[in-house]
Amino acid sequence: MDVFSLRNELIDGYSAFARSFTHIGADDIRSQVDQAFASGRYWPQPLIQINPRFKPGKSIAEHVAASELHPGTQRIFQAGGEPLRLHRHQSEAIALARAGHSYVVTTGTGSGKSLCFFIPIVDAILRAKAEDPTPRTRAIVIYPMNALANSQLEELQKFLPGLTPPVTFARYTGQEREEVREQIRANPPDILLTNFMMLELLLTRQDALDREVIDHCADLRFLVLDELHTYRGRQGADVALLVRRVRQRLNAERLQCIGTSATMASEGSQEEKNRVVAEVAAKLFDAAIEPGDVITETLERATDPTRTADSVATELTEAITAGGFERLADAQLRGHPLAIWVETTLGLDFRDGKPVRAKPLTVDEAAVALATTSGLDREYCLTALQAFLLAAALPERERMPGRSDSPNPFFAFKLHQFLSGAATAYVTLEPPGTRAVVLEGQQYLPGSEDLKRLYPTYFCRDCGQEYHGVRQRVEGGAPVLLPRDIDDVTAIKDEDAADADSEGEQTGFFLVGPGDADFTFTGDLEDYPESWLETGAANTPRLKKTYRKLKAVPLRAAPDGVLGQGVPGYFLPGKFRFCLRCRAVHSVQGKDTNRLASLSAEGRSSATTVITTATLEWMQQQAGFAPHTRKLLAFTDNRQDAALQAGHFNDFIFVSLIRSAFFGALDAAPQGVADADLGERMVRALGFDRPIPPQADPSQTHLAEWLQERLDHFDMT
């Protein structure tokens, strides 16, 4: 999988989407905006991060042999038919749990934090059930998002499959059907997966079913808070009180509290970080947690530990130009100069004599660093670095076909790509060709010796003419134009907003005179829409009374906003009703944001859908992708956002399906299609008229009737 290719495809699709909303007519504004987009400021170079190698601890079998785990754990926690080999931090968690301590695991993403609590919990449950087999819940695991609970449920099913595993578990998050909840009441699971809101409801509801579920948790042994860093501020206080209510309600005198987080404290030495984490956790759990109860990750080198980026600097040029990374075995990569440079530059940093994760660099920063060290061209180093990372991320059996069966990569790595929208352009009140454009919201032009205000700028959706949102008022005895956001309607007193308010402030838009031959507005009556005009007593045209207050007012405005000097232009009072360039007319109803566009107008759901679609399309084009691996995992903040996004996905796919069917029907009939035949031809274009194969499920393979029903209610316009 070439993740760099995916990144480029994704950025190309998103940038085209983000820039498709706005037409900018002015050359000088458009060129400055284009430069900002081309610089990648809204989709910067991705950060690259090497997945570290964790120092190994004992295997499950070794823990069992040392009587540190119940023998049953050896049959449960297996991979490939063999007991798991644990990382050192996982073995440390087992030791703290066996000692009866509450503790916090602060290892990085992908370090197996969940095993740091599930192995000790399963061990304790197996021992407890050997003494007292009475069904009851002995551990509650709390997740901040249901998606995490769902994911963890699937992981547990891998270790504890079947209908009657030796340790039972269930999810109780509010998304379960009534029969599932009844089953949990009748057969209390050993481990309950939930979220903090559901646990709060279990403690406070008067429903008989919920009361029985929580009653089965009496004398609770373990309470786990996953993603501990999410519980801060008011939510942190709520959860802290919840933990205390759990302890009291369940008479949990022997309760062990466990927290996990990849990001807690980020400043100071490791000892200082552990002290801060212990203090926060102790306050949250109302339990004794010392700095020694904070488990951190212990990393080790994958390459030759006696060599560093500095010691291999003279060998890098030859190693890079030789290439052939995709044919190197793990043993060769261990001593390869580029592998050593990558690990000690991008993967690990050495502080206090202990290897820790290095601060991520962008791909370009990494290429520049490699070029500086090797003396080679930056572009050449960028290409070589990407090729090396892709090769090192392959399992050895793919790099050495027929000579190795190892499924593990030598280096796994991640790309972190951040995306944002451009929002609004801010422009100075100066003549076209000399005005400045800034894309960050601020009051004055930075770096200017003279006082120059920045005005939010919007563009006619029909012709691209720019308009500045303004408020006209008197300050210090002088009339001025002040910047106004298009959604700032605090001064509006009626639906037209063309009149000044009680303080003499008037909202509207200001157009700096373009000065080109195509702009013909002069302010004469014939320049206004016919619907605004009427015939007066002397049989002469005049503006209707209701539109007189909307008449464009000629003004001169200086860069500091003071009126009476500076660039000539027109002030349009109130709502945007009439474009002075293309003469497009708008009614009083509706929002100005529907008439004037900012730089980007995409919503979060639309942006997410575009990103997702680009990713799925890219995967479909990759020959080496098995269909079942073409998956994308996304997280959102809450259930409401997830439901909104799911609906947006459904609508997007359905509209795409309809459009493809429409195109296919027309493409197959060059002579045209009668409207009465369109539905049937669209069904054929999608292949929904194919006969049902033997043993096929029509509800899955043939949706012709469903599609026809939807088409009958679909607005093709």
C-alpha cells in the first residue's frame, strides 16, 4: 500500500472540492488566494512517525509458570496457537494488579494498552470464579465513545469466542436491543463494557431491569477508564463524582481503578510527568496512586544499537543510491545505514539515557534533513525515503518471497494529515492591484507602517464581484467604515436592515470601484432593476419608495476606514439585494450567505464524505487490495455527529447511484430516452434487471423495486 500516493490523491480531491464553491472575479485577489492554496497551508505536508519497537516482557506462559497468572490465561491469550509474548509495560501492569494497586498506563498508540487491564482482570476473574462461581459482574470498563466499546468488544471476542467462554463479557451502552438487555440481567457478565453516561443512568434509573444489572456489580473489583485524558474540565468532575458513587453504591471496598491514555502530561522529565499523572489519577479515582503506579512504555532499537545517524552519515550516499530496499531481509535492514538514520532521526529520541518517541517531522523536513546529511538532492532523498519506508513496512515474507514466512514489518510508520477550510478572505480598502489579501481573521494588516483595516470579503455567486462586509458609523466625530462579518446581524432592526439603528450605525456592503471597462454601473436610475422602478408624477422614472433606502451610495474610503478620502466605491445599505456588476437581483427573504460566497462553504459532513470517497476510490484502484481489506475507520465526537454523518453518506451514495444510472441510461441510448422509459432504462443501466442466481438473496442482490420506488419520489432537477 503506497500511502504517499493515497495522500496525494486525497489532497487533490479535497483541494478541488474546497475551491469549487467560490468564483473570484478580481485578478489581484484571485492570484493571492491561489498562492495561499498552492502553498498547502490548508493541507500542509503530513507528519511522519515511525512506530517504535517495544521492549519485550515475559510471555503469558512464563507468567503462568511463575504463578503470576492463572493457568487459564495461557489458553485464552494466544496468537497463532501460541501464548502471547507481552511487552515489558504489559508485564509491569500484571505485577501492579497482582499487588492490588490502582494504576495508570500512559503508553503510546498501538502499544497494547487494553491488554494491560484485560489480562489482569481475566486472571482475577478466573481465580475468583474458582472460589465462588456465582454469576456476577466483577469489572466495568468505561469508554468515552461507543465506537471504542464496539471495537473492544470485537477484540475480546477473538480471545474469548463461543457462547460459553470461561470469562463472559457484554456491552451495555444504550444501543442494545431489549432482549440483549434482558439477557444481561438474567446472566450477568463478568466484564461489562459501557460509557460513563450509561453507567450514570444505571446508578440513577428506577427501571427494574437497570437496577438488577447494577445490583449484579456489587463488590466490584475493577473499574477501568479508557482514554483518561478525555475526562477533564466539567466532564472530568462529573466522572470523578461518578467513580465515588460507584464505590459507595456497590460497596466496592477492594476496588482497583485503572486508567489508560496515550497523552497525559507532556512537559518535564519522566519523573515529573509521572508525578503529575499520578496526582490527576488519584484525584479522579479517589484512590492512592503513586508515581510508581504510572506505567510508561519501554522502547528498544530495531536497528544496530551501537550505531546512530551521526555514525552512519558517511555511508548514507552509497546506501541511498544503491536502492533495492524492497529486496532486503530484516537482518540486512538491521545494519542498513538508511534504516539506522530513519530510526534514530524519525523514530527515537534519547533523553536521560532512555529511548523515547521522537517528535514527528513533516515528510519535507525529513527529506531536507536526509539531504543535508547525505549531500544528495532533496527531491532524490524524498523519493528514496518514501521508497525505503514503504519497503520497510512490508512483511519480510513479501520482501523475501520463498525465503521467509515472517508476517511482521521491519518498520511500520504513520502519516498524520491535517486538513482545514479557508473560510474568509480579508482585504484592505486600496485600489485593485495594490490591495493586500490576508486569510487569517485580524483587525489590521500586519507589518504595515500605516494603519490599514482588514475587511471580510465575499463574492457574488453569479459573477465573482467582491464585496466587503461593513458597518458605517461615526467615531471621534468622523464617519468610518468598520469591518463586519456577513453573519453579524446584531444591528439589524428589521428584515431589510437598510436603516440606521438608534446609535446611527448602518450595516451593509462596500464595493471598491473596479475600474475595468466591464463594470458599467454609474448610479443612474437605468442601472437599477426594472422591478425597482416606477413612473413619477412628471412621467419620469424613479425608485419605488420601498427600494429608495437600498440605493447604492457613492463613497470614498481610506485604508483606515475613514470616509471622505481614499478609494472610490459604493455603499450598499442593508442586505445584499443587487449586484452592481452582473445586475443579479435578490429578494428580501433569505440569508446573504446564500447570495455571497466566502472562500469555502463546505460543511464538516460534506468534507468528511469527500475525503472518505476519495480514499475508497483510491483503494478500489489498487490491484493488490483484497476486497475485504478495503475499509476505512472514522471516529467522531459523539453519537449525534455519527448519525448525521451516516445519513450524509447514505444520501451521497444514493445521489451518486441515481446520477450514474441516469448517465448510463442516456449513454446507452444516443437517440434519447422518453421520460416514461427513463426509470426502466436506469434500472437496466445499473444491472438490476439481471436474473436471480440460484440460492441468491434478492434483498441483497436485486434492488430494482426499491430503486424504482425511490425514483418515483426523486426530484431529478
